[in-house]
Amino acid sequence: MMQLWYAMVDLLPFEWAQPGSMLFMKNALLAVLVISPLFGLLSTMVVHSRMSFFSDALGHSAFTGMAIGALFGLNDPTWASVLFSVFFAVLFNVVRRRAALTSDTVIGVFASTAMALGIFLSTLGGASFTKFNRLLIGDILSVEPGKIGILALILLGVAALWLVCFDRLMLSAVHPALAASRGVQVFWQETVFSVAIAVVVTLSMTWVGLLVINSLLVLPAAAGRNMARSMAQYHLFSVAGAAVAGIAGLMTSYHLGSSAGASITLYLALFFALSFLFGKKS
């Protein structure tokens, strides 16, 4: 499969696309083409559900999972991070439904606790925090084909989830009580959605960076909402905007030597600014 991808990229008129050269850049381009629509799609529900800071809290939990995996001496702590993030997402939904607190307060409690625990574990016994610095900025050039394949499967799964459950997901986000009265299992709808975000954020964090990953789940849909006049347009603008910003950010990172995650975020911010200035006025 990757050989077919390399053969296709070899046809592009770029210096890094020459046959047999810079495979890391070709891997990064494929990762962007998978990650961008995935974030663009999830972004619509994040914004619609007013859970913009939830993805940031999940990033903190993913960092804690990495610290736990490193503490147990795992060669690849990513899977420990995925498991912890999924646990974090499910626990968040349980607490949010049972606590007499607003969602933003519960998110604040979870985010601060997860970050503090992560820092505590990563510095336990006087250990240096510097080995986790790469998680803050990310490095998309280090992406592995295997993880791209996993994210591609997740993209297909999320797309299928949207096709089958979109109406119920949207109703649960807009009016949970009405959704419950119509037989929708609101808790499980929210939990599946939260788990999907947890897995995507965790697997992508080492590539785009903890400091900017939340923007990828907010800016695409925020910009799309400024322009869309229908739900179909809302999703189209979000996914297309994320994809264009992803490719442009990767190219900018290659030519200027900047962080790919930060470059993608700046293009998304520009997308939002333009949509705000020239989008629909009513």
C-alpha cells in the first residue's frame, strides 16, 4: 500500500517528491491527508457541543498516559496513552452527568488534574522533563506508516458513525433532554464521540504537538460556521479548510523549517479570519 502511495507522490513536481528520496516527507503528507479531514469532521461536533476545551483536556490526559507508559518502561508509551485517554473520556462523561456542575467546570477539574499528574509522574525521582518536550511541539516528520494506517481506519469509522448516527449525535448535543425523550441513549452517544476524540488526539499529539492540537478541533468548524448556510456546507467547509490548511502548513514547515503543527494552526487561524470578514452576515 505504501509503495503505491510513494509511486503516486513521485509524480508530483517537488524536489522532495523525487523517486526513492525523502520518504519521511511523503509519510508526513499522507498523515496530513488522513488527519486533516478527521479533525475537520470531529471539529463540527466539538464546536456544536460547546466542548472546545474538552479536546485540550484530552491532550493533557494523553500526556499523562505517555508519562505512565514511560514510568513502566514501555518502548512505545503511545498505547498506554490511548488507554488512559479513553478511560479519561468515559470518566469525564460519567462525572459530568452526575455532578451538579457545568461542563466547563468539570473540564477544568479534569484538565488541571491530568496535567498535574502527568508532570508529577514525569519528574518522579528527579527525572528530567526534557524527554517530553517533543510532545509539546510535535514532529510530523516522525510519523510511522503503521499509525497512519490506524488513523485511516479511524477516519473510516468516524465517517460511518456520522452517516449512521449523525441525527442522534446532533440532537444529543443541542437538546439532551429532548433526545432522551425520543429514545436516544444520550450517554452512550456522548461517550462514543468522546472516545473517538480521545483516540485521535492521542495518536496525533506526537505529530502536531500538545500546545496546538486543540486548535485543530476548534478552528475548522468555527470558520466553517461563519460561512455555511446548511449543515452539509458546514461539514464541507470544515473538512476542506482543515485539509487545505494541513497541506499548506506542511509545505511551509518544509521550506521554512518551522513546526508543522504551528504552521497548520496559523493557516486555520487565517481561514477563520477570512471567513469572519467575508462569510455570511446573518
